[in-house]
Amino acid sequence: MRLIEGTYGIAVLHADFPDRIVVARNGSPVVLGIGEKEMFVASDIAALVAHTRQIVTLDDGEMATLKADDFRTYTTEGTRTTAEPTTVEWEAASYDMGGHDTYMHKEIHEQAEAVDRVLRGRIDDRFSTVHLGGLNLDAREARRIRRVKILGCGTSYHAGMIGAQMIEELARIPADAEPASEFRYRNAVVDPDTLYIAVSQSGETYDVLAAVQELKRKGARVLGVVNVVGSAIAREADGGIYVHAGPEVCVVSTKCFTNTTVAFALLALHLGRTRDLSVRDGRRIIEGLRRLPGQIAEIMEQEEEIKKLALEYAEARSMLFIGRVRGYPVAREASLKLKEVSYIHAEAYPASELKHGPLALIEPALPTVAIVPDDDLLEKNRAAMEEIKARSGRIVAVAHREQEKADHTVVVPKNEDELDPILLGIPLQLLAYHTALALGRDIDKPRNLAKSVTVE
Ligand code: M6R
């Protein structure tokens, strides 16, 4: 192993030692499953839960030898390490399709229940705040934070964009999100008063892990917002929040996105209540959070309507997604969803930037999806739709009430302004799904993509 360079997660068999497997990890996940007189090795816990719940996750630079009734772990230098098995709580049944044709469909429909889970046991009505046990950040430290920087890739980055807005709005701490894949290469200034937050469904995305390791090396405090318990990023971080979405099998992330945005709402509320967010506003946000599962169920009832829209627009070669401020990250995520699962080109733009270029693209063949929340930017969003209509563009609005300028409106239940982004993207997951279905795509495994991107 000392001779091997680069990123790997490997399992090796030798013909002269048929009773053992040697495995090693550097950058790519390796998980051991401890059974009764049998051992398993995999790159993902998902592959093991049908056989055992006792799991050992190797660290980077660690290797193990497995025999049917024993395992030992070492550093690649040969020093013994201790590895206590942990019990995973995910049920093997979570990996069934449960009557759905695809995991994506199942996971979209699991969202009301998943959101209920991320909220469970965390709300503190007495002080109108939340308890986040694993945060490892006391109130004094929380008050000293001067900035928040959120790092993630793909969908997790988009959830981070929403999280940054929530933190700014509720806690009044300057916050922004950046792709971890860019951050790690730009020799960023690491500031001791900044709280860094790494976001990842799998907890194994190499670009995010590398950014965390670089930050830690420079002495930064890094929290993780992660779905997979015990994953590399969760272990590397100083503390964090598990998003408790349950296993997500489809390569295209849906329920984890939603649960991550809810986890950020909890963090924003917590930080806000250690600072200047009033009890009244805290209560307002808590009531909004409690409404979410019921409102997600209401969105699911519109599936047939959304399916009809998908059939109407599946012919498009390209689609534009627009939104302002709270609606913009929603537009970004919806555009990613459509492109990765249906292979239709999609572009997201801030609605405020239309006149600076993208208006030139507008014609009947380029449909626009506009995110139009009922907030203080409603009139601005309506004006953008008018500009598009004047150039014969077709519009689907995702809004809190019918929009006359749009050809179709998907009406989403209204929550508190700050929490609206959590719901606005959900009908667009269904739109992406039904478009991909109509086009006969490989929904759970889109071409050229992997669930966990554990390579550079
Ligand atoms: O496991 P992670 O959240 O770190 O994964 C990050 C991205 O690779 C992931 O979100 C990707 O963009 C998905 N295909 C989105 O559906």
C-alpha cells in the first residue's frame, strides 16, 4: 500500500490465501459489514443492510484484513488501529421500491415523512428555538461567528444556497454558499471567525471532503450537514446536523435536498435565537416548520396535473428556469433536476438578470419555468414574466396563487416567506421525473453519473 498513490477504495484477494480479503481506503469509501461467521465489504452501507447492521467504516489511510469470523484494521504503515462496529438504523425495507416503479418516485413521495423525521425531537417550544445535539457549538461561540461559508456540490450546494439565505435572514449573519469543488482549489482565505459548513448527502463526496480537510488543516471550525451517519465528512467535521432523510438510492437527489433545506432552517433558527431573532419570530418559524409535512402532502396531490405539463413540455430541447433571491436557488436546483434525469438542456438565471442577456433567447421553442413566491418581489417577478410573454415565450409559473401572465401555474401552499424555498422546488422534482419518464430515460441511474462522487 505504501507504493500506491492517489485515491482508492480497494479489495484484494490472493490465490495463496483464499480465506481472507485485504481492503484499503484512501479517499473512496470502504465499509465492512460484520456478520455471524461471515464478513462483507462494500463501498456503501446500502449494499450491506440486507445482510448485517453492524458496520465498520474505514478511515483514509486505513486498511483491514477480513476472515469469515474476524477482522483487523491497520494503518497503511502496518500499525494496528481500533475499530468498533456501529449499528446502522436504516431498515432493509427502506431499499425496497415499495410499490413505486423507480426509487426517484418513491423518494419524492417519502418527503413528508422525511421532513417529519428531521424535525422530530428538535423543537423547543419553551424558548421558541431548536435543540441540535451534535452541533458542538455553545451560545457564546455561536455569538462570536462573524460569517458563515457553506460548501457543497450539485444539489447539496443548492441546498446550501438556500441555507445561506435563511441564516442571513433569521440570524443576520453574512452567509454565502460556494461549490466545494471550486473552493478547494482557490487557496481561499480561512478566517477564524467564520463558521464553515460542509453539506453532503453521502458524506463521501471527495471534493467536499478535501475542502473540509484543507479547512481543518488551517484551523477552521467546520460543521457537517450530512445524511449518511458515520460517513467520512460527518466524522471529519467538528460537529453538525444529520438530515435524517433515510437512504436515498436514486442518483438524482430529491428527499435529501428537501431535508437538507429543513436542517438549514433549524440551524438558522438556532443561530437567530442565540442572537436577535425575537421569540415571536422564532414561534412563527416553528409553526411554519410544523406545517411543512402536510403541505408537502398537498403538493403530491397535484401529481396528475404536473404529469400533464411534463407531457406537454417533454418535446422542448432546452428550458430556462428563473427566480429572484429566494426563488433563484430553487430555479438552480430545478434546472439541475431536469437536465440530469431527462437530458434536456436547462439553464437557471436570476430573473433580475434577464434583460442583461438571456432575453435574447426567448422564443416559443424555449419554455420558461418561473419561481414566483408571494413575497415582496412578487411584482418584480410578474414584470419578468411580462417581458417573456411580450416575446412569445411560454411560461410555467410555480407560485402561491394563479399567475395570469403564465400559460400554466402550479400553485404551491404558502408558508412563512423564509421557509417557502423548501416547498417551491418540490413540484419541479415531479416535473423532471415525469419528463424523464415520458422520454424513456434511465431514471434511477442517469447516464454518466454516480450516486457518490468519491473521485476528483
Ligand atoms: O452526496 P453529495 O450530496 O455530496 O453529492 C453531491 C452531488 O454529487 C449530488 O448532489 C449530485 O449533484 C446529484 N446527482 C444531484 O441530484
